[in-house]
Amino acid sequence: MSDTIDAETGEHDWREAGDAWGHQAADWACLFEQYADEVITAIHQRVGIDDAVRALDIGCGSGLAIRRAAASGASMAGIDAAEALIEIARDRNPGADIRVGSMFELPWADESFDAITSINSIWGGCADALGEAHRVLRPGGRIGLSFWGDGTPNDLRGCFKAFARNAPVTHLNGMRRLNDIATPGVAEDMLVDAGFGVLERGARVSTLEWPDAEIAWRALASIGPAVPAIRQAGREHMKGEVLRAIRDCEGRDGAYRFRNDHQFVIAEKPSATS
Ligand SMILES: C[S@@+](CC[C@H](N)C(=O)[O-])C[C@H]1O[C@@H](n2cnc3c(N)ncnc32)[C@H](O)[C@@H]1O
């Protein structure tokens, strides 16, 4: 998520966003990233990931979507603002073209890719990133985006709210704009404005599981929006708030299980003849 868009100026500091998302890179990669399993499967089927395509994952983080696509035989590229996450993505995907950089200035030529994915990385206010995606996708190619929905189940909402409550007000205003994308029609309008034709909107339930409270905290503290809250309120304070917010998700075995509404939209770049 590009979580450093200034609510008033619309300016975005991608390096700052990358620093936040990479601040506990191993915890993100080992404990959180699998939240996306269900939408990655749905999106890959719909954008046609197979051994005949060259595809790009925008905001690839530590590279789960790249791993899955590469396992289907696709030739993969990825880009993310977080250097620490990119290091992990490269280790995991030695054959892929994975770069540190901004989704607002993609370092690839026009029409380089047959398919593009972006898993929870393009949000409200990121319209220019879709313009870049349109440029590097070939005519007739498909794009699939995912983002958290605002429906049910929503087990992580209490935790996200705890981080938001404790973040500086300026940061909070920027977050509200990003989360606009959960409103039905917003992602579709952004895609149409960038020149795509929308094909489908769908949803999956994302599942996350951690074996105990300490690991749950480490996983949740690894997300980008944890950084401003921890900086402002302190790590111990945030740990207490977050563990209180998630206590209903603790099972009788002491493990924490979370289910969340995860939305996706699939769109196509019109072919030259259409
Ligand atoms: C919610 S994480 C998702 C990461 C990955 N897609 C996944 O699902 O595991 C959002 C990602 O967007 C990246 N990001 C934020 N702003 C960016 C920008 N302007 N350009 C490239 N990546 C950006 C962050 O570094 C972070 O890795």
C-alpha cells in the first residue's frame, strides 16, 4: 500500500513508503504475506498466468505472487519501493527481473507485459500508477488488482483501527484516501480512467493464522501502517492495544485465526482493433 500520500497535496514519497513496509522485512515475508493466497489464485487464473506469458507484479513486496506465477511457468518481473523486501523477493525468485522503484515510474518499455497483477499495493489516490500499468501492458493484456474490502468477515479491522488511532493526524488523512478503494466502484472508475475495460469484480476470504500472541504481534507490527503508530505511541503501548483488539480471534488452542473480506477487480487493455 502506498501509505504516504499527503492528503492535502496528493504527493507521495515512495522511498518513505518502502522504508515503512520494509522495516521488519523477514516478519512480513514469513508471517504476513500469505494473507494473499486466495486472491493470488483467483487473479492469476483470470489474467491468464501460465508458461506462455511475461507478467509484472506491481508492489511485489517479498515476492509471493511472483513465486506462484513463476511456479506456473510465467516469466516474471516485479517492482517495489521496499529495498529490504526486494532482497527477499530476489532470493526467492532468482530468475525474475525484480527492481526497487516506484509504481509511478515503471522502468520498462511500452507494451512489455502480457499480464499485470498488483496485490494490495495500488490504492485510492494511486491513479497515476494505473496509467503506468496501462503503458507497459500490451493491447489485449489483462490486469488484476486486489485490496481489502469493507464487508465481512473483518477480523483484522480492530487492529488496523488501533494503528490508525495512534498515528499522527496527517498520516490518518492520507490513509482515509487510500482506503477509498474499498468503496464499490472506486477501483473500477480508476481503471476506466486509465484506459482499461473492467471485466469482473470478485471477492475471496483471506485467512491468516498465527500460533500464539507473540507471533501475532510480530506479524501485525510488520505492516507499513504500524510504523507511524509505533513511532508516536511506542512499541509496548501499541503491542497492548493490538493484542486487546485481536483477543476475540484467539482460539481455544491459543492460536489466532483471522478471516477478512479481500476484493479484486480484473480489467483489460483494449486490443488495437477493438
Ligand atoms: C500491502 S504491501 C503488499 C506487498 C505484496 N504485494 C504482498 O501482497 O505481499 C504494499 C507494498 O506496496 C509497496 N509500495 C508502496 N508504495 C509504492 C510505490 N510508490 N511504488 C512501489 N511500491 C510501493 C510497499 O513497499 C509494499 O511492499
